[in-house]
Amino acid sequence: MKPTVLIVDDEKNTRDGLERALRRKYEVLTAESGARALDILSETSVDVMLSDLRMPGIDGITLLQRARAVSPQLISILLTAYGNIETAVEAMRHGAADFLAKPVNLDRLDLLLERVLKTRSMETENRQLRAQLDDKFGFENIVGRSAAMQEVFDTVRQVAASRATVLIQGESGTGKELIAKAIHQLSPREQGPFVPVHCAALSSTLLESELFGHEKGSFTGAAERHKGRFELADGGSLFLDEIGEVDANVQVKILRALEERRFERVGGQESIEVDTRLIAASNRDLKQMVADGAFREDLFYRLYVVVITLPPLRERKGDILLLLKHFLDDFARENGREVTGFSPEALDLLGAYSWPGNVRELRNVVEQTVVLSRGQRIGVRDLPVHIRETGVGAATNSGKLEEVEKQAILQTLKETGGNRTRAAERLGISRRTLHRKIAEYGCAEVK
């Protein structure tokens, strides 16, 4: 079925000209006034309304406001022969999707209609998916309509009800903990605790104590008995993030806890039995680590029961627009900012950028731009420097993703004076991941 476009203009020549230009691809309705347009909207489903800004009676902005009350999902584009920045801002503030000067450039209008309808379709599908998952699967913070993410959702649905151990693989920032929470929330254990442990953040000694607990006096500073995360997660789920960073001694204890569902606290003799489901995650290739002797083979196969691989953002470009919109709405609301969207040029750069920090980096960039933006639409000048510069390179040569990522790292290191901690935060990746990528790409030290 063709999308329906309503043309509202008091000039008959404009109405007729636009109708002729659009009727091949769209069902076209026309109205000579705002009042007639409202009548049509109350009777007929319309996808896009193209309305003149200045008309006798009900003007374009008033019509836009009333039309949204009648049809909240309506996309409105305003047309005017009196175009200026102030008018455009006013139109956007009231919810216009875009603004075109008359006489209308038909090629630009055609591209604009394609873009806004595609965006609306994606938002509708994603909203329906998220509503379904929110109600039934607890995926409230996960956005994605790409085939790769649909496969992830399907696997989560299938595995959640079981007792199977799950291994989630993916680069830093792809949302591994969100998927782990979703598995827990739709499982029979949803009323039990979800206990996360970020293994890379703890030394071997501290990690052992955190996982299995310790008895009073078991080591210097152990003033009280301490329950470990395996024990705290009894009846629920334990999420071990970055399990590839765990050393061999702790791997042995994790393996035993998985096999026997029992363990002893550090310094204790009592065997503690638990019913804890393990969900693990890694941004490293555990199979290769086993081959290199860096990870226990027996533990690997205990973990490698059900594997969910999260694609990096650069491999699901179609989700970027949805994520940008999702985070923009959230941060605009949180910060009380009237930021309505991104300029087409900014979207081009954001779409071309390789996102080495994945969804986490995108989220950080949107928060930064919403807080620091100078207007109601985020433009190119509002984007971070490394995205402006590397995005242009990516747009002209999208096949060289690794080079783009390398340049993003170099640029960020340069901007932070070589401070790797700050650079990692800005990129939305861990310091360990940044170190590995610097070694991988042979990036020179930045002073």
C-alpha cells in the first residue's frame, strides 16, 4: 500500500503541481485550507502532511498543533516562501519533521519524504518490538531491529527459561550486561537476585573473595565474615563480565562451583551449596585464549553451552538511527532540553563513523551533544571533533573501518594529551580495550 500524503495550501497551482509530482509514489490528498485538512485527518489515515506555513484562517503552525492532537503519529513538513531560521526553529519546536522553502525543490522533497517515512517505519517497528519485549521479556533498554539483533532476541527468548549456562560474546560497549539482565528477567528466576561482577576491575585475590566470600580472620583486614557473589545470587543469576580476565587459580574455583554447585569461602571449611545460574561475558575470543593456554579448556566448555554473539555497531548500521533517536529523547527529557533531532549532515557523519566504543560510545556522544548543543537540532558543529574528522573519511571510504577506528583513537589520544584513561572514557571503551587496540593497530605514543 502506498503511503498517504496530504497537501495543504491555499494556492491551487501549488497543490496541483505537488500532486502531479507525488502521485506516482504516494496516495495524494489535497486541502485548500487548514480547516479542510483537519476534516480529512479526522476521517482518513494520513502518513505525511505537507502544509503551507502562511494561509488565511488556520496557519501552518496552528494546523500542525491541531493535527497532532487528531493524529499523533502524523509526520508534518512545513512549506513557506518566507523561510528564515527563526521560522524554521519555531516549526521544529512545534514538532515539524522538516521545513522547505518555496518554490519546492522536488528532488529534495522526494528524498525528504523517503527519509522521514523510513524513520517513522523503523521507529514504529522498534516501538512495537520494545513494547512486546518490555511486557514479556524485560528488554526495555535494548534497541535494535537489524537481523543480527532479531537473532539475539530470539536466542534470549529460547534460552532464558532453561538452566543452561550462557556465554555472551561481543566487543566492549555492545550491551552484554543488558542481554544478561534480559535473560534473568524472563527466566523463572526473575524474582531472585541478579548479581553482576566486573571481573576486570578486581585483582585475583579480591575477585576470589568477592565471588566466594571469606571467613573472619582469613587474611589481613578480614574483620568480619563476608558472603560472596555466588552465595548472594542463590536462587537467581550471577553475571561474570569479562571472564577472560580471570586468572587460572580463580578459574579452577569457578569450574568447581559450576560442576558441583558448591564451594568454600576463603579461609573456611564449610561447603556451601547454592542454586545459582551463571551468565558469563567476554570481549575476547575465549576459544583462541584456550589455544594460547591463557584460559582453561575445561571451564571454556562448561561456559560454551549456549553462546550469544552481539554484533558491533558498525555491523548493524541500520540500528544507528534508532539508537540516536532513543538516546536523544532520553537525554533531552532528563536535562530539560528542547532538542528535537539531528541535521541531515550530522546524521551522515554519525552514520559513517565506525563507533569503536559501540552503543556505549554512541550513548555518551548523544548525551554530550544534547547537553552542549546550541540549538534545537544537533548540527555538525555540535559533534565531537574526532567524529567530524573521521566521519568524513568513513563517508568517503566506508570499507576501511579499521583505519577509521585507528584514526579515532589517535585523534582522541591527541585531544586528551595522551591520557589513556580519559581517551578510553571519551571513546566509551575500557582502558584495557584501548591498550589492546593501540597494540593491534601499532598506534604511536601520543605525547
